[in-house]
Amino acid sequence: MDLLSGTYIFAVLLACIVFQSGAQEKNYTIREEMPENVLIGDLLKDLNLSLIPDRSLTTPMQFKLVYKTGDVPLIRIEEGTGEIFTTGARIDREKLCAGIVVDAHCFYEVEVAVLPDEIFRLVKIRFLIEDINDNAPLFPATVINISIPENSAINSRYALPAAIDPDTGINGVQNYHLIKGQSIFGLDVIETPEGEKMPQLIVQKELDREEKDTYVMKIKVEDGGFPQRSSTAILQVSVADTNDNRPVFKENEIEVSIPENAPVGSSVTQLHATDADIGENAKIHFYFSNLISNMAKKLFHLNSTTGLITIKEPLDREESPNHKLLVLASDGGLTPARAMVLVNVTDINDNIPSIDIRYIINPINGTVVLSENAPLNTKIALITVTDKDADHNGRVSCFTDHEVPFRLRPVFSNQFLLETAAYLDYESTREYAIKLLAADAGKPPLNQSSMLLIKVKDENDNAPVFTQPFLSLSVPENNSPGTQLTKISAMDADSGRNAEINYLLGFDAPSEFNLDHRTGILTAVKKLDREKQEKYSFTVLAKDNGMPPLMTNATVLVTVLDQNDNSPVFTHNEYNFYVPENLPRHGTVGLITVTDPDYGENSAVILSILDANDDFTIDPQTGVIQPNISFDREKQESYTFYVKAEDGGRISRSSTAKVTINVVDVNDNKPVFVVPSSNYSFELVPPSTNPGTVVFTVVAIDNDTGMNAELRYSMVGGNTKGLFIIDQTSGNITLKEKCVFADLGLHRLVVKAKDLGQPDSLFNVVNVNLFVNESVTNATLIYELVRKNIETPVTQNIETTDASSPSSDYVKIVVAIVAGTITVILVIFITAVVRCQQSPHLKAAQKNKQNSEWVTPNPENRQMIMMKKKKKKKKKHAPKNLLLNFVTIEEAKADDADNNRSSITLDLPIELEEQTMGKYNWGTTPTTFKPDSPDLARHYKSASPQPTFQIQPETPLNSKHHIIQELPLDNTFVGCDSISKCSSSSSDPYSVSECSYPVTTFKTPVSVHTRPGPENLDTPLLEYFIRKLRDRGREIHSERKHVSKLKRLYLIYTCACFALKIHFLL
């Protein structure tokens, strides 16, 4: 019953959520032309209305189709079930969406009302009408006529009308075919950028209208629908005739001469042309080419039918002595015939000479003004006389009519220079009118005259003088533009234009002023602003009209008087000050800066706080804001008020600014622990809890904000067994490792919560008591243990069981022994497998190889140290010892204060017998893995720039042979093929007999020190040694090609080092 009630409540809530918006949309997809009574959808299910139980409604649910009166709906809805069906009305996509573009989607929309009112819902249903291939593509006409010229080139293309298909997409037009093209025509289909396919007719063979003038074919269009629809149309091609004979002129070039005074209408020449064609193609039309000049078209006329050329306008030989007339004769074809007519115009003496005066001294109003101080031979003008006539009719002479102080000097043919022949005197003659005469040699001769006026100019030798060379004036600011300031005047002792004075502003004059160049009135054309500029100093000029003009200058100083036209201006519209909450009373909160561009009393500003705010005071002159209260951010975070600035003008002006004082948090609150609530609570931790499980969460809060309230958790005491860890951010205490029997009992953790406040952070501590046990059977006892735990030092844990278990230690020892034994056995097994896989012929080859040598990067530094050869004891049984190397690596410290070198060694045994492996005396023999060895990797990384390593021999109890070698300065490991240099009677290639080993040393050797022990040997050092050994092995492999030996040697080294590392770590 409870389950049914819950389901009912859930359904009602879901219905409320679904219907809370009051409107919804639903989309369906249907194909056009669907038959009647086809189910489209179910609104009851699709809108999740079935979740509403019927007993919550007053009347049964109904679905009402809403449509316009008179419309025939394409769908119907079962009112009781909400099922949507098609009706008998035809669903025609092309009719419904006739006005949209071809590729656009077609939608049909209706509205459905869901009743009763308790669940009223208006649903808009959109039907996407999918297109079907119900229309065939059709041509615009059943017969398509096209005309093609018979001279059409092969592969010429002619557009054909495209077919139209109302369907869209793949159901639209897809392809065209030409039926019975007779191999003369082909068809191609191109696609337009809009996606439409357009047919084109291609001419594949040459056409000849005389052979056949009409071709009848069929063109077929297909769509891509299923089933496919198509239609055909008759294509009728008519071959049009062409004009293939052009006219021919009787003469291609004609030259005629005609006098320039020939009357208008006179005949120039008659052109004749013939055409081999007949009919319309033989009719010749004469016309001028567009390449002839516009003047020729203007002067001559060509009869288009007869080819007669006549004079259209009077000729002028001087304007154009000859004319080229290009005449074309066309019969309507593309290439007309051409004929060139050259018309030469003969001369008659009908032009009078002309006089051209080109002034060297520019005239003024047609008169040359010449200074009375002009020197002799001053060039005045270049006189050029010309006659457009030819020969004698064009020869011209030039001269003056009477004696003047000027002369004409010939320079070129028909060109003369007019220059002074005597000094001029302004007082005797002020101007000269020179008459120039020009006459040609024609019969009768024609002549021409011209006047040249020369005026003697008085010299301008007096400059204007100002009545006041320095002028000072004052004007109040905010003046009206155009205000007159003063009138400037100057005088000139000269006369005439030399005495006319123009007033000008100097180049340094600002744009605010204007000076009338005639009257000298100085005006201010702009409104002056004293706050922008208080004084203007500039130059005015007085310039006469003499040649050259003379001028003088004067200085004008304009002082702008101040008016109170500016309100005080704050540097910011809104001030935000941040003060610590521990700021003392009457301390400085901030400084309000205000300026007034005005001057004097108009700029004296008084500051005050509006609305009688007693919490703060402001200095009226300096703008310093001081508090009258003590701040406490926890009580109020900010204060807002307005400051008024008022100037001291006669009509004062003021402005206001908003001030916001934000109280900045100070780290004055320690973190407070919420969980645990006290130091005397405890939490039960079952021993079966998995590592990584959160067993308790410490929660602390800080009333400060920002970084002052951000907390970090840490353990500062207890947790002596390291059984728990704490997340510094979340405070989650997590079990670090699985609990054992020894961990049962009460564990005390001292947790510290520290904020990140600056400059000094605050903290608090709490005791977290975790009781590891299956259950709490006696809570009183636990609380007593907690109380005792509080009284004891934090380094101890009070437990209900023994702190240690002998059985646990025994298990650890057994596990270590078993792991070490398995590792040694594994190494022996790998070595044996490698030996067994060696082929017999390879063993024989290795025995016969010559002794090879060690190779070092620096041969000059190599030193050979021969070791004593000791006779190897022969054993009755096969050797059981594992062959390894004992190598010592030393690093000398350069920064030792007492010059005592501390060395770090890594020893690998050459022979480590199985029976002595576990009996090795670590106290007397230096080894790699002794517990108190320094960290070689740390020393190696700290050495700078490159530490010196020395490899020296150390003699263990059971060692018989040693290899002594130093690493080079570049830290490259250098090895040797010791096996190849040793002679052995044993078949085992790894058995070692008497050998000598080369030694490589540094230039500066390092002393040898015995290493205390290897407990802290870092794995990176071991990996470094093995990697260097591998690299050197690869070098020897590339040089000596001892492939098998080197691989096995490398494998033995690697396995031995790894086995020793694992063994001593256990």
C-alpha cells in the first residue's frame, strides 16, 4: 500500500512539472500522398501524459484539434486516446509548400488542446512533409527549336531549355539524354552554382547547310526517384546559311591632291568595289573606319551606296596638310574589304603672319613693369613670328617702327629676343609702347603688327613702421566669438602700391585670433578659456605691396582674465578605500584629491561630508579622511558617504563624489574545531578496515575571510606507528595500512589546524582518539584510557594489547629469508639457461680468439697495473660459484673543511660462492649494501661541475681477482673484456683463471677510503652503474663483435646487481 501511494504522489508531481509551462511542441515526420487512417503518433505516450492517473481529473482526458473554420485538416486526432491519423485529404507537398525554395523543408502545423482545465496544455504539432517522387520532370514545350550557323566550330555549345521537376532532392532533375543524335550532335549537362542541371547541345561534326539544313532528334530528362520518372521533347535544329565571300576594291590605295580653297561639295574621288556573292550577300555598304581621325570625318563625306567621297566642310592646309581616309566595304559578313585614300591639301597665301610674345618678365595687366635699375641687355620677352603658309608664303621678317631704348636680337629662325639697349630713367619716361611689325614674302605680301607696353617702376626702398612696436591688452574669458580687441596701424613712406600696407598674423599666432589684412582690426574668433591658456604672445606683420615687398613686425601680448566657470573636479567619481579592521581611531583612512582649474578665489576649494556623517571627518583643505569609530569587519564590512567640494567664487560652484570605505579582514580569529567536539571523544575503527578508508574527518572553522579563513590540517603528534595520515585540505584521516594484531588499542592523534593568514598565521590543535577494535564493550574503560592518554606525552600510544608481537617479527624474518633464497636461485637458473643455449661452434670460436684489450676514450691517460697472478686451487667437483665483479666507485668531496675525503663505494663481487653468501661478515669487509652507507646518488647529483670517481679494488674474504678502474672526466664508463684476456682450461667460458686486468686512471688521482656500509645506497646509482656498463658493452660489441660473450656478461651483471639489491633491502 505504501508503494502504491508513493507511486501516485510521484506521478502527480511529474505531471505538475510537465504542465507547469502551459505550452509544448512535438515534431513528427510523414510522407506526402499517404492513404487515409495511417497512424502517425500517440500524444498520450509521446507527451508522457499516461503518468497522470484518471482519478485526479474531474473529467476524462480529451484531445481537441484546433483549426480554422473552413479549413480541411490533413490529420485527425482521437479525442480519448490522443492517436493521430491521416484523413482523406490529400497531402501534397508541392501544393502545401509551393512558395518556398526547392531545398527548404516543408512543414504542416496544427495545435491540439489537452483538456480538462486541470491539465490544460496547448501542444503545437509540426509535421515534416517528406517528398516522394510523384512528379515527372517536364520540358517547357514538347517541341524545342534551335538555330545553329553552318560555320559553327566543332565542340561549340548551345544552351537548351531546362526541364522542371516540382520534386526536390534526388527526386528532382538528375540527367538528360539525346536520342538519335546521328553522331553529329552530343549532349552535356552542367551544374549551376545554385545546383540546377542545364543541358547543352554540342556540335561534334562540321555542318553544311547545302547538304542538310534541318536535324530532328529527341531529348529525354530523368529524375532520380524510385520509381524513376522521365519525359521527352522533340529537338529540331535548323542550320543557318553564312556569307562566305567578301567585297573586293578595284584599287586598294588611292592618292589625290586638292587645293585648300576648294568649295564644299567638291568631289574628291570615286571608289569601286565588287562582291562575288549574290542577293543580299552581294549588296556592298561603304563606310569610314573608326580608325580615321575625327577631323577627317568632319571634313569629308562618303556615300555608303556609291562610294563617292566629297568635301563636307572647308579645308585648311595649315590645320592639316593631308588626310588618310580608311574606307571599308562590307556585304554583311564578318571581314569587310579595306581601301586607303590619301588626300593632299595644296597651299595658297591666305594666312597673315602672327606675332607671339612670350614674356620673360611677367606683365601686369598686359604691361611689363621694369625697374628703373634694370641693367643693360635685360631680357624682356621672346618674340616669335610665324606664317602658316608654305615656302615663300611662309617666310616672315620682324622689326620695330621707331627708335626706343630696346632692340630685337635674332636667336633662332623667326625668333627674336627683346632686350634693353640703354639705361632706363623713371623720371624722364615712365612707360613705353613698342610697335612690332611682321611681314611675309608672298605676292602680295601680308603683314601683322603688335603692341608691347613697358612701364618703368619706381623702386620700393621704405618699409612700413608700426605706431606701437609692443602692444599689451587684456580680455575676460568666455568672450563671444568675433569680439574686437584692438586696431593695429602702420605707415609707409613710399607711394602707390609701395605704400599700400597689408596686415598679417605671424606664424606663431594661435588660431583663436584673426587680423583684418586691410584695416588691422584684431578680433578673437573663438571663445577663450583661461584654464586652457592664460597668456598669448604672438607676432603681427605689416607688409607693403612693393616688389620685392618690405615688411616689419610687432609683438602682441593678450592676457585672459579668469571667471568662475569651472566646478571643482575630483580625481575619481567614486573613491574606494581599504582599511584594516585594527586601524586605530583618528587614523588616516585615505586622501581625497580635488582640483579647480580656475584662478585665485575661484579655485579655493573647501571639502565637507554630506548628510552629517559623524563616523568620519575630512580635513577641509587637505582632504584627509579620519575615522571617529573603531572598525570591526565582523560587524560591518563597508561604509558609504558623499563628499562635497565647493569653491570660493562670487557665485560658488560645487561637485560631489561617492566614498566607500571597505574594512579589510585581519587575521584575528584562531581556527575553532567543530569536529571532534572535545579532546575526550573517540572514534571506533574496526581492524578489518581497508587501507585508504576515511576513518574520521576533522572539521574546523575560522571567522575570518579569504586566505585568513583558509585552513590546512596536519598531524603534529601521536600516530607513533604511522598508521594514519591526514589530508591537509579536507581534514580526512585515512588508514594508511592494514591493521594487524599489534595495532589494536587506542591511538592518539594530535591534529593541528592552521590558517593561511598573513603576515602571521594562527592555529589550534585538538586530540583525535581512534580506538582500533572490533567493538566497544566497555565505553567507561575507553573514556578512562582517553583521559590517561591526554595526560601522557604525545609520543606514546596507550593500547589495550601488547605493543609488539614476537610472532609478527618471526613472520617478517621468515619472509625475508624465503625472498632472498628465491632471488639467488632465480639468478643461478638464468645463468645456467644462458650457458646451455650456447652453440658448440661458437664456444670453439671463443676459445681460439686472440686476447682483446680494454679500450678507453683517452689512450694517453691509460695506465696498466698488473695484478699478482695467484694460482687457482683445483677442486674435485665442478665450480659452483657465481661469477660477478667487485668494483668500488669513489667520489671525492672538494668542499671538505678538514681536507678529509669521504668516499662512496659500490662493490660487486667477481666470485660470490653460494656457500659463503649468507655468511658474509659485514663488519669487517666493505661492501656495496652495508646499512650505514652514504647515499651515492645524492652525492653524485650534488657534485659540480663533474665529480671525480675512482674505481679501486677491495678484497672481500673470498675474492681472488680484482678489477681496478677509474671513470673518465666526462663520466663515461670504461670497461674491458676480461674474459677474452684470460686463459682457462675449463670448457665454461665464464670460468676465471689467472688474468691480468688493465687499469684506467685520471690525470689527478683520488685517494681510496673504505666505505662504511651500503644501507642508504639509492636505486638510481645502481641503475646508473648498470646503464654505464651496458653502454660500454655496446661500444665493445661494435668494435670487437664479441656478441655472445658480451650479452651473457651483461646479463650476469644485471641479475647479480638486482639480486643483491633485493636481498639486502629485505
